[in-house]
Amino acid sequence: MGFISAPNPSSPILRSVKEKLEPMEVTQVLLNAQSIDGAVRKNAEESLKHFQEQNLTGFLLLLSGELVSEEKPVETRKLSGLILKNALDAKDQQRKVELVQRWLSLDGNAKSQIKAGLLKTLSSPVSDARSTASQVIAKVAGIELPHKQWPELVGSLLSNVHQLPVHAKQATLETLGYLCEEVSPDVIDQDQVNKILTAVVQGMSASEGNADVRLAATRALYNALGFAQANFSNDMERDYLMRVVCEATLSPEVRIRQAAFECLVSISSTYYEKLAPYIQDIFNITAKAVREDEEPVALQAIEFWSSICDEEIDILEEYGGDFTGDSDIPCFYFIKQAIPALVPMLLETLLKQEEDQDQDEGAWNIAMAGGTCLGLVARTVGDDIVPLVVPFIEENITKQDWRQREAATYAFGSILEGPSPTKLIPLVNVALNFMLSALTKDPNSHVKDTTAWTLGRIFEFLHGSAVDSPIITQANCQQIVVVLLQSMKDTPNVAEKACGALYFLAQGYEEVGPSSPLTPFFQEIVQSLLTVTHREDARESRLRTAAYETLNEVVRCSTDETAPLVLQLVPVIIMELHNTVEGQKLSSDEREKQSELQGLLCGCLQVIIQKLGSSESTKYLFLQYADQIMGLFLSVFACRSATVHEEAMLAIGALAYATGPDFVKYMPEFYRYLEMGLQNFEEYQVCAVTVGVVGDICRALEEKVVPYCDGIMTQLLKNLSSNQLHRSVKPPIFSCFGDIALAVGEYFEKYLMWAMSALQSAAELSTHTTGDDELIEYINTLRNGILEAYSGIFQGFKNSPKTQLLIPYAPHILQFLDGIYMEKDMDDVVMKTAIGVLGDLADTLGSHAASLIQQSVSSKDFLNECLSSEDVMIKESAEWAKLAISRAISV
């Protein structure tokens, strides 16, 4: 075979790929594609790609032939299925649409042949082949069922379920599960849903002798729950489904018990309002699992109660706790009723720690799950949890065994969010000294880790201007700082939590006026944090990141008294950043470390720039470093060939704001990186950040930005028309139009037609949409971006002789305002911007706008609604708009 050595153009396989790949040879190519020899592998991958491009239909038929054939090796059957699956679906939305269209336009006979082969493979004795076929069938169904194709699929799968061999039954149930995951519930009619659920529930029942079948059925039910709305509304059917799930939680097979509890977790959120008759039984089952079962099962049993907490927290937040008798979504207060038994069960779990859980970032075990759930219970029931937990803390906090001390501390830390400060502060006042002492003196690292975490939670929730009685006083402030700085020298995990506690300590003093209790310790705190960033082990436990985040917060919340010390920090951070851009050749791992460190240092400089740039006295002194800092940011960009560094870009935005019109001197060098950022569709966050920085630059430079506007506007309009760019970047682009128009005034005329056309089509899109909460949230962001653009354009043209250019666009803008007012789903932010635009329109166009506004369907109602708003910002905007309109009408 010509694949084993270097590629030989006359080799029989390569030659035949050019014309036609035979079944015999496809097997060899698929084997080679999994070879450990890189050259062989690459060669085979290219052959597969080539044949797919030359003859897609033939290629897919060969792959399905490979998957179905019992003579072929299992590795090639699996890979052929995987390639088939990837030919039908992709993560990228755009690519996915292309693949769907491509499949739909394939030859019908070929598709029938492929689908028949896939269904046949479900009864293969080879489990990997069956499982792969299951996934591919679901992908095909995901494309065809919504287009009313392959209507017989569900029927043929269901007839398979009732046949032996057992492995075919298992594979068919697995397929039904994947199918439900792949298609939306409205694609399958209720009659078929009932049949699927019947087959799945029969497969789950205790009378099913085969554990694999029962497991496949239980997992399939998990995916099918979204289809069972009608069944859960029928008492008898719901009782039956719940009984089968609860029985499966008692199966002798651990994987089935785990899958059954996963179903219960899903039911708890999907059908919360139907749970009341079962909740007592579920409590008994979960309590038994938590106390006696293996960890994977116990974790799901705890997750059930965490999920109920999430539901009740959402309901109580949405309704503000004041329920009327006929409320649509009543809260059943399951947690409130369960706490006398639930809290003791959760407290027991806290004693089941693992020896090394603090070192392992992804660790998750019963103790952690129990503590997380306890925290959610505290947020659900508030003060009621405190008397249930305090005795456990008092009993265990001083015990010999570290597990008891750690569990008591974890319990305390877990209940600090939810209960009222009046309930918690007396406890904290008693516990604080004890905890500070434990943080330095406890012999056990776990206890210290949890103690530092708990102190952080105390400072986060019970310290700051919002809390009436302070827990930190002149008497204990110094002790707290000394202990935290001492702990920063501890093991990385403890030091990281100590940084976190200091972060919230600083944050609580954000609005204390001219002098902060932390001022005397400022220099020492900064020095200690910088020392932490240089520790050899600073990359463990996110320690270095935590130290910089804390340094940023300490600087951000500092007062004018410490400004000279912040100024002294500038050359230190400049030097650190300078050391990262020195031109050395780096391995890819080192490059990643370098990029991470540059990000942290740029983030730190950004905070310092904002701090020192915000007051005239320090700004003047700080600006002597501006050239040096900008030079370094440009060097950071130069370290990366293709992508622009996000944190450096954000810091440049802050620098532009601080330097104002003088920033123009950096534009010739910086502009190409700005353009690279705007073109970066792949890392769309970078693109969004760059769009924001264009706004900062416009505000800083005003009309001096004109020479760069052609390039920027061209790129922004290109971005709007692209399908490749993530939708979240489009609203900020519209806002950016407003920033540019405001900066350049009537010079914006040359872009007006293009900008208004883009705004118009987006405005139409955003007024006729219905959808889920996520879509409505996006639509509101989009509307706000459009309105900010209109506002900037009107204000930019105000008092200019070219104002009349805007008159033709006014009717459409008023129509847009009518549209969003009528839809009644705008949030407060949009309301404020929208009423502002109405004012801008009247203010800029004057008498030209008067009759249009008077004819507008809803502007009067909208204005009155905003004038009587409880939101101060909306009310102020509305009062200004009212004034502008009355001036326009009286002209």
C-alpha cells in the first residue's frame, strides 16, 4: 500500500481516489487515518477530503456501507460513522445551515440507502457500531423531520423496540433518546410522543431483565421529558411516569440509579408545579441515596434539592415574595417545609471531604455539593436556616478531627447569603476573632482554606456602606489585614482565598469618603500582592490571577489620600510589562503563559489609568508615562501575529479617555491594530471590545478622528452585513455609529445614507419578534444600540446647516418608536434611550418635527408613561423630551 511510506503519486490508492474509492480501499484509508505515523495519517485525511469534494454522494454511501458491514474492523466502522455525523452537523451556525442544505439536496435514492443502512446497523452485535449509528440517525432526523421527511422513522424504531435480540432493543432506545435531544417537541405529534414514552417507560420498568436496555431507556426518558408536557398534565399518566422513575432510583445497577436521579433533577425544573404529591416520597428516596449510595448517585440526589432551590429563588425574586391568591406561578415552598429534615442531611454531607479537594481545581464531591446546596437553601428560606445550622457549627468548630472543624466552617460560610444582616451580624461578631486565629494557627490546610473563603463571604455580604452595623472597626481592622497578608504566604489554595477575602474587604470601603480605614496599610497591601504575583507557584490555584484582581480592586477603591502611592505603582507595572515583551523565542506553552501575564498587567494598568485619570491633580502627573505605556501596549499587540490582545485593547480605551485630544499622536501606529480587532470575527469578544474602544477614541479625539473614519465606517458596515459575526457584536456597532456622528458632526453626512439604511433594517427586525427571554433580552440590547445611534446622529447634526438631511428619516424613526412602545416588552434601559431619542428628534429638527410628532400614534402616551415612571433616569429624560417637544411645537 502506498500509504505506509511517503506519498507516491502513482500508488494504486491515491490513483483510485482521483477516480473512485473502492470499498476495500476505503477500509485501509480509514485505518490509515488513525495511524500513529503522522505522515500516513495526514495522507489518509487528505484522500478522504479529496474524495468527499469530488463525489459527496458516493463518499457518504461508501461510509454507510463501511458502518453497516459486519466484516469490517470496529475502528473503521466507528470512524466512518463519525465522518458521516460530521457531514450533517457543525458547531458553527453558518456551517450547520450549509450542511443541512447540502443533505437535503442529495439524491433521494442515495439518502434512502444510507438511512436503511443506519437502521440495519442498530441490530449489529458490535456495540460501538450500534451506538455510532444511533447518533447519526438522530442527526439525519434532526434535518429531515422538520421538513416532513422520513415520516416512517419513529414507527420503524418503535417496531424495533418490541423485537429481540436484546442489543437491538437497547440501541433503538438509545436512538430514541438522541432523537428527542436533536429535534424540538413541536416536530413530533402527540400520538407518536405517547408511543415513544410508552416504549421508553416499558424499557425502564423493573420487569425489564436486561440492565443495558433499562439504562438506555432511563437515559432516553431524560431527553424525552421536554416532549411530555401533555402527559405531565394528566394525573394518571404523570403518576405512572413518576412511579417508574422513582422505582428506577432503587435499581441494583448504579448507572441506572444515577440516570434515574438525573431524570428527577430535570423534572424538578421542567415540572416544578406538578411535584407536590410526590415530594415526600422523593425526600425519602434522596435522603437514603445521599446517606448510603455511591457518590455519583448521591451527587444527583443532592442536585435535586439544589434544583428545587433554584426554581423557588427565581419565583420569589420574580414575584418579590408577595403572592396573591390567584398567582400564575405559585411557589410551593417545598424547601421551607423540608428544612427540618433537609438541613441535617446536608450538614452530614459536609463531613465527607476528600483529602486533596482543595488542590484540584475541578474537584466536585459530596461535601462540596452539600455545601453548595446548603448555600442555595439559605438563599431560599433566609433567616429560618440560621437556628438549624448554628448548633452544628458550635458543636464541631473546636473538635480534634480536622473534618469536623472544616465542616463547621464550611457550614457557616455557606449560610452568609440569604439571611438578614440583623440575624447574622451577632454571629459574625462572635466568630470573627476565632476565625482570624484559625486562619494562621490551624494545623490543617483544608481548614485554613475554608476559613479564608468564609472570611471572604463575610466581607462580601456583611461589610460595606449598605450594612448598618459595621463588623470591621478601628479595633479589629489592623488585625484582619495582618492575618490576610500573612495567609498570602501560605499554600497556593489558601493564599488565593486570602486574596479573595482582601478583595471584598477593599470593596466594602469603596464609598467611604475622603479617608479609608485601609489607607494606613495601603503600601504594605500592594507590596504583599506584588510579592504573591512573583511566587514560583503563582500559577497554581489561579493564585497570580487572584492577586492581580485583588490589587486592581484595592487600587479602584482607594481614596485620594493614597493617589501618590498609586502613582508610584505605575513604573513598577510598566517594568513588569516591559519584561514580558522582550523579544525571546517562546514555545507555545510559554507563549500562553506570556499572554496570560500580559493580560493581567494590562488589566492592572487599565484600572490605574482610570483611577489616576479621573482627577485633574493626578492626571497631570500620570500623563508623563502615557507615551511609554502606549508604546508597551503596541509591543503587546506585536507579540501576537493574528489576534489582537483583548486586555491591551481595553486599557487603550481607558488611556484614550484619560489623554483626550492628545491621543491623536498614537493613531498612526495604533490604527492597524484597531482595524485587526474590528476584523476579528473568530474571537468575537475581541471584536466587541475593539468596537467599544472606537467609541472611547471618538469621545477623546472628537473631530480629530475624521482622517480615520472612512476605514472605520467601512469595516463596521462590513461587520453588520456579515453572517459570520456573532450577533452580540451588532448592537455595540450601532451605538458606535452614534459615537462617530457625535464626534465628527456634519462630516458624518458622507456615511448617513449607509448608516441609516442599516439602522432601518435592524429597526424593522427588532419590532416584530416573539421568542424566549434570551431573545427578548437580545432584541432589547439591539434596540438600545439602534436608539443610541439615532441619538448620536441627531445630536451630532444639531445647529448645523445640514440638519435638513435628517428630515426624510424622521417618519421611520417615529414609526420605530411607535413599534417598540406597542410591543410592550422594552426594558428600562431602552425606555430611557427611546424617550431621549424622541427629545433629540424634536430638539434637532425643531418645527420640522412638530407635525410628525403630533401625528405619531403613541408618542403622547409614551411620553406620559415615562413622565410618571418611578425610575428617576427615565423621568428626567422624559421631562427633557417634553420641553424639547413643546419648544418645537411652539416655533
